[in-house]
Amino acid sequence: MGKNTISLRGKNILGLEDFAPEEIRLVLETAKEMKNIIHRDIKKVPALRGKSIVTLFYEPSTRTRTSFELAGKYLGADVVNITASASSIVKGESLRDTLYTIEAMGVDAIVMRHKAEGAAEYASHVASPVILNAGDGAHAHPSQGLLNLFTIEQHKGRLAGLKVAILGDVLHSRVARSDIQGMRKMGMEVHIAGPKTLLPRFLADEPGVVIHERIEDAIKDADVIEVLRIQLERMKGGLFPTTREYARIYGLNEARLALAKDDALVLHPGPMNKGWEISPAVAYSTQSAIQEEVENGVAIRMALFTLVLTGGKQE
Ligand code: CP
């Protein structure tokens, strides 16, 4: 596919299953330019002047919502935030009517987080603004998957051929699903480990994914280790004995990190349960890129807005 034929203009960003490797490449290259803007004294360009964006969050968020908001503002768009708990949703307004209401105000893009899997896709069918999925249940978190790829490539200079270990609560993790799709498309080797009760069945049929019983085997010689948050809020019953037991068997600590390559990069989507899935020493070590993931999240979301709302420079 020629460079100039790729355009994401008007594309709904629902999950990385909908992305070709060339499209992921376009987002990563655009994010590099966007990161330069973030580092300027005056972080403001007129690329999206006259465009309006609404963030619509039915679930809590610190990183994703703030970074989408800043991304839009740095590009000159008008950004309005709707939090479900402070909107007419508490009066019983349906998702469909909420989307119609936002659409009627002439909005160009809606960034949406919802507890239901498929909610973003549903929104893309009923509303005309471009939909950017900021997380739908355990299904997908595409911008997080892209920012992880971006962070890895910034450190390693490449993606293809790298070994990544994804550890922990895959069952409830939309981040893990987007990571697996994005990483496989970019030629990375994906290894997974965690309690059996937290590994979803689909993994067994996922091509190119290696599942390990012991996390030490997944970590061995890894270039990248991504630790997932234990999502207690999504667990109905006890899926592991205690958090202390979890930390002992599955937590990433300094001894386990030493099994990976010396320059292995540590990622975590946040927020972290420090002392459970990751030790504070590892979370704040020189190998941790967890804070950098947050900064890169702004660059990736700037890239997505630019590409879906204007087509970027490729047109
Ligand atoms: N990584 C992530 O989605 O974090 P938030 O829930 O704070 O947005």
C-alpha cells in the first residue's frame, strides 16, 4: 500500500482488530510529530481549530480522559467533558438519546468510555460524529494499545521480533486485548502468564500467543514486561486467594525483573495496585516507563484526532 493512499479520515477508532499494520505505523509516525508539540513552551497549534469534541465517560478515568481532553485542546479544538454521574444519564436518558443529543450540537468527534462491551461500536452505528473508544468493558482500549506500542518503539527503536510478557488479570483487561492485537500485528512475540482464573479462554486459540503457567517463564529474556492491574471492581467472587498471595506468586518484583533482559522495559496502564501486581521498587525503577506512557498517551491521542478529523499530512 503506497504511503499516500493510507488515510484514517472519518475512521471510528473502536479496536485494533480494525487496524492494518500500515495504519498503526501511520499513527505511530504521526505521534512522533505530536510529541514535539507537547515539548514546546506554547503547546498549541491550530490543526483542529473549528472542530468540537465531546468526551463521554460512563466509567471513571484519570489518564485517558485528561489526555484526550488535552490532546484536543493542544490541537486547537473545543473540548467538552460529560461525566455520566453529572449528566441527564442519572435521570434515565438512554445511551442512544445521549448520543443523539450530543450529535445535535454539531460535534465532530465523541470519545466514549462505557462498561458494556460493544458500546463504542453501537455508538458508531447510531451517531454520525467519529467515535473514539476510550474503553468498552473488557473488549478494547485501542488508544492505550497504541501508546504502549509507541512507548516501546521509542525505547527499543523497533517492534518486530521483541518479546513481551503480559502478566496478571487478562480476563478483565481491555488493555491486554488491544495490546495483543497491536503487538501481533507489528510482529512482536507475546507471552502471557497469570492465575488460571484470570486468563480468558480465547487466549488458547489466539495465534502467536504463548501461555505460561509460571510468570518466571514468561518473563525470562523478555524485552518488555507489561503488568496488568488487578481489576477487583469487576470481580464478583474470589478469583485468587488474597492479594498477599497474588503478590507472592504473580507480582513483578526486583528478583523476577532480573530474569528479563538487562534493559527490559516495564509498562503498566495504571492505575497501579502497588505491592500487589507490581512492587514499588519496580514501579519507580529506571526500567519503568509507566510515567512516560502517560505523556505518550497525549501524543497518541493528538495523532488520532488529527488523522480521523483531518486525514493528517498523508492526504
Ligand atoms: N490506563 C487507563 O485507562 O487509565 P484511566 O482509567 O485512568 O483512564
